[in-house]
Amino acid sequence: MAETEDCVGQEPHPVDDDFFKEPMKKRRRSDRDQRFRAFPSVEQSTLKEYEKLESRTRRVLSNTYQKLIQSVFLDDSIPNGVKYLINRLLALIEKPSLDPIYIGFFGSTGAGKSSLINAIIQQAMFLPVSGESICTSCIVQVSSGCCEQYEAKIHLLSNQEWKQELKNLTKLLHRPEQLGREEEDAWDRDDAVEEAIWKLQMVYGNGVERKSYEELLRAKPKGKIPTSRVITLKAEEAGELSLKLDPYIRTQRRGWDEGSAETQIWPLIKLVEVTLPKSELIPEGIVLVDIPGTGDFNSKRDEMWRKTIDKCSVIWLISDIERVSGGRAHEDLLNESIKACQRGFCRDMALVVTKTDKLHLPEYLRERKVGSQAIQSQREAVLERNEMIKLQRNKVLKEKLKRKLPTDSRVLEDSELVYTVSAQEYWQQALLTEEETEIPKLREYIRRRLLDKKRRMVTKYVTEAFGLFLLTDSFSCTDNLQNEHLHVSGLRRFVEEKIQLLEKAIDQCFAHIVQPLQEGVQNARSSYRQILGVCLVRSRGNQGFHQTLKAVCLKNGIYASRTLGRIDLNEAITQPIYEQIDPVFGGIFRSGKPSDGSALMPHIDAFKRSLQEKMTEIGIRNGWKYDSYKKSFLIQEISAILGGLEGHILRKKRRIYESLSTSVQNDLKPCYEEAAQITGKKACERMKDVLRRGLDQQVDEGMFERAQERMQHQFHQLKMRKRRQREVYQEVTQLNGITEKVKGSVTTMLTLASSQGDGLYKELADVKSECKEMEKLHRSLREVAENALLRRGMQDFLLRMSPSKSGPPKTWI
């Protein structure tokens, strides 16, 4: 699974001023060792072996890079093959050791997200918690590092971003003239109005809600806003940082006193990054993300909210045990989590039920319908109830996922989709043991997830580095040079034929979406009026909804309210289409091997295998040695080129998925703008009329059909797209489509493979010792993997033999 951007599969960039730059310095050994403190000794040994393998590989790459740079430094012209090699070496040297794994804690108000994070990091009350109201007001990321102190970076909206929000807030607070008494009361109770007043008063003080936008631009905020728009806090102890951080991230309740200077800039905060020093519980490379449940009225914060969800490779849906059985808020969050699996990098998700120690024993015993064994204590009742919740919610969640995701999705293969946790009992242990709170179980999942990613990353890194050294040897290789050009020419023709077949296979793959799209469009045409009607109706009629609807229109159909939840008219109107395409869309981007040819990656894998098999066949038939450096380089480079495509495809997936709602939003923008300008008597009804008429008109003019066309166009662009960009020294072709990326990269590779016959060869620096070292490191991969497997087997055996310990929990790897 490609969770983050890969460096492989990119075309060689032109040589510029960065060509001779120094690679980044390697991490000190003492710092590297600190990364393993969160792991048991057995897993520490495995990680240290992989870390050592990676470190030695980086050292060999760096030495080779320096030698090559010195050998060509004074040359007027550098052969293309040497440029390619040097650029690839530098890219590998500077490739991050491990891209972060983002685990999203996604839940509604009071679900216990912050309490759960506090328990996992073993810091009680570190993030603000409250059982009765919203506490965390923005996205908070918690990770560990090799720093000596606890540190927090508070990122504020830029000056331009805040000006845009000011403009929208003042539009919401423009009170229409000649309102009736009932309309005035409704306006005062409007959720959007209350929130706008609240934000402005926090920043500028009481009475500012009556000021104009121009007046507010001249007003001075109460709190100090740094010009860098970043506030950095540091402390020696966790409690000290928590006290400093609390005013920035705790939601300030309306009606409270003005509070400290820190609370006065709360509405400007968009992200908080917290770094823990050398954590023994959370390994470096893991980022725990506390995500508010609804997004934000501010466009930048709302965009960050959505992107944060999409970059999480794991989403834990957090739900209070008293609200887990349903409700609109829970369903909305579940649907948003599933969409993250469709459009983002998320591959694993689970329901984490919190506050599971809460149980009224007499009521539970009266309603208990299962089990013949008598319940002897509160603890037994809690454990039995928790197991029932797991069975019930696991079944419900799996059925929901089956309707939305492909049948062979990884998340559906896991028998355990539900955790029942209690942060309070983790600290008190009055009813449950530490293991029974399942906090250690979540930590175990986190460790195994990182360990598996590190293994895959180092294996890929060492293998790709080995391929580059095969290229250096291929420049010096002299076996059968007279037939070299003929060999590669035949392979080039074969590649062209296979690329044409790949294009046809991708077309057939994408064709699976057409019929569901058409059916979804028909469903949307027949149901859009009813859907809009539901979206525009709130309890008590229009009371308290006037300015909220205006906020929806000001934000082009989207408004994230802290009390009403998230309102997205564009997504709601296109929901009938998404319901039709979701299983098929997910199937196109899955990594399994379906028999119907609907998945994209198996076609690319088949193309890679056919190319590698053909290279082996040509090499044997035409006299290449079985262990020819040339053949090995070609096979290895094909894997590197095509291996990077999955990350490229996943990054494009979000734009394709959202193209339907984005298309509808663009078509309805004139309607939203017209409705947002309406003021005066019965403004709410007049806004609704404008939206109804505008939507009718757009549907009659083919709005849903245009959305369908735009999604199909996005699929076509993913397959093949080429554009040119003028750079300082030369024109570079940027290949954004799948087949264009493959064609460009493979063509470059084949040109290098036949370089000797084209006069490309140049005497390179002596890197024979580095080549031998890299060959040893490549052989060591298998030994490290076997050692890890042996250690894991011994650990499992000892745990099974120990009567006082249960086996390690099943985790998703």
C-alpha cells in the first residue's frame, strides 16, 4: 500500500543549481536509538537491524554520490546516463527515512477523543477534556520526536485568510431593516449569528458585532498576533506545556469572562502540532490527530479539516457508548470516514467505543436477555456488555462497509473492527484491569503498523539503491556489446505494444464506472427536490435558521456549524450518484486481484511482469548472461518506475472522487451568490425560493450530466495527460497520466540501457568497493527478514506458554 508520496517512478529532472548540492546529513546514532523506546525488546532488535541496513545503504549512496560529483565537476558536458545516475542517487539520499503514519481520531462533541489520546500517550489531562461540552477547538496533532523538551507549534490563519473570514462574518451580522418581532427573535437565536458574534468578541471585544468590515480592519485585536503567524511553546514537563497550551485549544464558552490573552486569538488558530520528547509509548513516525467532527466556517480551516481526514491512513471513529447505537451525528461521521477510504489514503478504520465503564447495574440486569450465567459484579456486567457491543457493532459496521467498499477491501477482512475502551478506568482501574481497558491493545496496533511500514520501506529502499549500482556496472559492462542496440530495440518495440494494451485495459477498467454513473444521474434527477427540501427544513420552521442559510450560501453550499453539524448541499444533492458508484469506484482503486478486470493496479502489475519476463527471454535468446548487470538493471528499474505509480494514482483519486460535488457546486455558484445577497422581510423563504428555482434550472440544463462528464474526464486525465512547462534552461515535459508516465520513464531507461552504442559511455569514478558493499546489503535483506520472523515466533510461543498472559491482539498489518 502506498500511503504517501513515493520518489520512484519520476522522470529524471534536468541538471540545475541543485545538481552539486550536498545531501542532507544522516541522523546521529543516539538519536536513532531513541526512536525504538516505544517497542518491546524483540521488536527493538528487528527495528535496529532495519535501521542499520538503511543507514549503511545511505552511507554507501552518499560516498558514491561524492565520488561521481568530483569526477564530473570540471567537465563541460556530462553524459545523460551520468546525469540520470547522479540525480537518482541524490533523490534516494534525501528521501525521508519514514513518512509519518497519521491516525485520525474522528468523533462528535464529547465523544472522548482527547481523553483517549491522553491515555495512549500516558499523560492524564494533557489535552483539555470535558464531559459536557466541546473542548478541542481545532485540529491537534500529537507525535513524538528526539527533542529534549515538550513543544507545541500553534499555526494561525494568515492575514489574508482572516480578512476573508472577517468579510463573511460581517455579512452574516448585517441585520436586515424592518424585521417583524418574530423575525427579530429568530435572527437573534440563529446559530450562525451567535457563532459570528462569539468569534468577533473573542478577538476584538464586546460591541464589535455592530461594526462594519472596514471598521474591523482598522480595529486592533486584544491578543498579540505574531507576524510569523506561528506561536511556539516549550516546557520541560508535560504538565507545564499542558497549562500553556490549554487556553489556545480549549473552546471558550459563550458568556464566559474575556479570559487570558491566549484565549483572545482562539478564532485565528487553524492547527496545533504537539511534539513529545522520546516517548516510551508512541514511536517516532506516528502522528495522532484529534479531528473536530464538523469542519469549520472558515474556508482555510475547513479545507485543512478535509485534507487532514484524507491523509490519515487509519481512522478511528470515536463514539461514546451511550451514543454508539445510532443517531444522525454518528451516521454522518461514519459516512465521512467511509468517504475517506474512497477518496484518500485511508485503508484501515475501526469503531472505538469510549467510556465503556459507564453502566447502571440494576437497569442492565433488568434488560439483560443473553447468557444463563449469573452476573456477580459490576465488572462482570461491564465486560459482558462490552463483548455484546463488539459483536453487534462489528456486524452493523461490516454490513455498512460492504455496501460502500469493494468486497475484497482490507478492512472487511479483519474480524475485529470494534474496540471497547475506557480512558477513566485506565487511570483508576477500579473495575477493569489495564488490559481490559484495551488502551494497550491500541498501542500494540500502532507499534505493529509502524514496524510493518518500516520493514516495507527499508526493503524497497535497499532494493532500489541496489538497482542504481547495477546501472553503474552496466555502463562498464562489455558482454555482447555488438548486439546491445538490437536487444534494446526489440524490447522497445515490445514496450510500445504492451503500452497500447495497457491503455486498452485501463479503458476497460474505467468503463465499469459509466453505467453506475448514468444510473446515479437518473436517481439524482428524480430525487434532488426532495433532498433539497430536507436540507432546507429545520425544527421550528425558519426560526434560528435565517442566517445559517445565508452562511451556507456565502460558502457556496457548505457550512460547518458547531451545533447543527455539517451542512453540505452539494454533497447531499449528488449523494444518489455516489450511492451508485461507491462500490465500483472503490473497486477501481483497490489493490486486490479481481477476476472481472475492474481494478487498475493489477493491470499495471501485469504490465510490469510481462516486461520483466520479456527482458529475461531476450537476454537468454540473444546471449546476455543469466546474471547480466544490464538485464538486472532493466528489471530492477522497471519495478522502481511502476512501483511509484500507486502513490501517484492515490494522490489523483481524491480529485476524481470529488469532481461530482465540485461540478455541482460550480454550476450552483450563481444561485448561492444571488441568495446570499437577499435581506429584509421573509428573507429566509426568498433565499429558499432562489435556491429551488436555480437548482431546477441547472438540472434542466444538464447539471448532473455535466458532473458525469467531468468525472469521466478526470478518469481520462489519470490515464493520459501531457503538458509542457517552460523552465529556465530547457523545456520539460510533465507526464501526469499513467501511460505517459510509464512511456516516458521506460523510454529513458531503455535509452540508458543502449548507451554504450550511442557514445554515451564515460569512464566513471572507481566505485567498485561501493558496489560490493551494496551487493552485500541487498543480500542482507533476506537475513534481516528471517531474523524478525524467528523472533516473532519465539515471542508468540513464550506468550502462549505463559499462563498469566494472553496472546497479542490481532492487528491489521
